[in-house]
Amino acid sequence: MHVGVLALQGAFREHIVTLESLGVHATAIRIPSQLAELNGLVIPGGESTAIARLMVSYGFYEPIRQHHDAGLAVWGTCAGAILIAREILDAVPGQESLGIMDITVRRNAFGRQVDSFEADLDFAHLEDGPFRGVFIRAPWIEELGPDVEPLASHDGRVVAARQGDLMATAFHPELTGDPRVHRFFVEQVVAS
């Protein structure tokens, strides 16, 4: 099991630490050729427009799409959820998504940095009670395609979903010290 974390900008180190705590070989991914070694890829939270510009500069868009088509599981958290979506609402002009998950995501839907918050979430398939979600300039998932399963909601808005070997979370599981969502993703990687 080898999971990479896109390490261009954002909270990639925290994902690596959490994955390694589960016994997963985790690597910071900085160039597209590293994708060939992976079973799964996490696109972390951060600033979606900054990550998108760096993905263009380093040539990540087509390699991620191609590796996903060949079986690479992908999980996007916060900015990463925006980047894997089919459509981005309130996008910066010219902001491109990977378009690999059949969801429509509204960027900064819960507000600006000062509107950041934490909330207990009932996350499908997780045992041992609610998961504490950390929302920082968070998006929400506004539309789900027919093959997309909602996993968690907050105030009537979907904040986590999966579609086959794809997962999107609008919040930051890597900032909680609770590895259950990471374990869930690893289980999806093994199953795919």
C-alpha cells in the first residue's frame, strides 16, 4: 500500500503523518512521475487557486486523470475536493478542476477564514460515534451525480461523498488527530 499526498501547497504533512500512523507508506508527491508508484493519492486542503496554478506549472492535470483512469484512488480534502469536482461554483476565472468526480462544489461556501468552525459529523461507515470536522474556508457539495454516495452533511449541506475510488471531504480530517476518515480511504484503496 503506497499513498501519495500532493505536496505543492497546503496541509500535506499532516496527511502523511496520519497515514503513516496507520502503517501506510506515504510519500510527498512533487512531480508527476511519482504518481506511477501509487495506489492512492490525497489532494490536500490549502488554497484551491494556488494549488491549481502549481498543478498547471508542474504538469499534473493530465497525469492525475490518466492514473485515475488506470485505477488510482483519489481523495480531495477541502481545496482538494474543489479540484477533483466536475464543476466548481464561484470559481476564480480560469480555475480548472480535474473533473474526475461527478459532483458540483461551491468554493468558500461556508464563508471566509474568519467563519472557520468545527462540528460533529455523522460520517457514514465510521464506527465509534461522530467525527469532529474542521472547516476552514470550506466548500460544500451542492450537486451529486447518480453514482455518488453522500457520506456526511452539516446544516443540510453535503460535506463528504464518495464515488467508486474517489472521495471528497469539505473539511480537514488531517487536523483532528482522529485517523478514522484516513482509515476509511485506505480501505477504499484496498478494495479498488
